[in-house]
Amino acid sequence: MSILRVMLAIIFPPLAVIDKGCGSVLIVFLLTLAGWVPGVIAALIIVKR
């Protein structure tokens, strides 16, 4: 987990998971629309894997 990915996950979560697949991007995008915090948490979990 690089520092750049963590910063991207905090600033704009869908951009941090762009290389993890379309499903991950869609889930994180929808969670970000629902609220910024759920999107950040999901992005950090996906980037951590």
C-alpha cells in the first residue's frame, strides 16, 4: 500500500481503485456518492488487499 494510493483513497476514492477492476470502482463510486466516509473506507480496504 503506497502513500500515493492512500492519499488518492482519501481525496478521491474511486481513482485509488481504478486498477482493481470495474466492479470495485463501481462499488467505491456508489459508496462515495452515498457519503464520503464509506467510500474512503471501502477504497482503503480494497487498496490494502
